[in-house]
Amino acid sequence: MSADVFHAETDKSIVDFIQDLGKTMAMQGFMIHNDDKMEMVHHFGHHGVELAEGFDLRMVQVCAPKKSAQSLMENLERAVLLPKFIVVFTKNNQTQVRMLRIYQDLVAELVDDVSFPAMHEAVCDSLVSAIEEAL
């Protein structure tokens, strides 16, 4: 499998889940990069787009600054795959969590870098662990 979407859900509110996610990610060296801009209702509203009542999509950008900087100093071509987003929204009265996972075979096709595919998959695994712990 080249890629898939990780799916999870929780009874926690979006705010509580994201707060817990920030804590579990910190234990693995990650941080939420866009605390002030993850609420898409504000982003779309800023551009004059009207949304349905109850629209609550959050696009949580996560980063491991030290690891990312070291990785990019080795190969700037890696940058295209470094931004990681965890999408959080409500559906059927539950908080839904999604994340695109790209596996080693596709990463190897996209970026000419022998060591990056395994590193990229390990990052995705770490993020899934953080998500599961925050649920």
C-alpha cells in the first residue's frame, strides 16, 4: 500500500482532543505549529466565505522543529513531504481524526533519498501513536 488515511474517533470535544494531542505529541518531540490558525471557519471567514452553522473543521499542522531542520539540511527535496496535518472535525456527534499516511514505497518514488522513506514512515508512526494516546 502506498498511502492511506488514518481514521479515529473519540467522545472528547475537539478542543479537549487537540489539547491532549498537544501533550502527547510533545512527549515525542512534536508541537502544534498553527495554534492560532487551525480553525478553518476563521480562515474561510477571513476570506469572506460563508459556512454552514456548526462547521468545525480544524487542520492541525504538526512539526518537530529540531528533527525537521536536521532532515532538511541533509536534503531540501524532503521539504515537500514534511508538513504534517491532522484533520479534526465533528461527525455523528463524535470528534473525528484523520491523517494522510504515505508509506515508504511511495516516498521512495517521490523523493530520491535512500534514508528518507524509512524516516518518513517512522514519523507517521509516531504521530499515530500520539493520536491514539490522545483519544
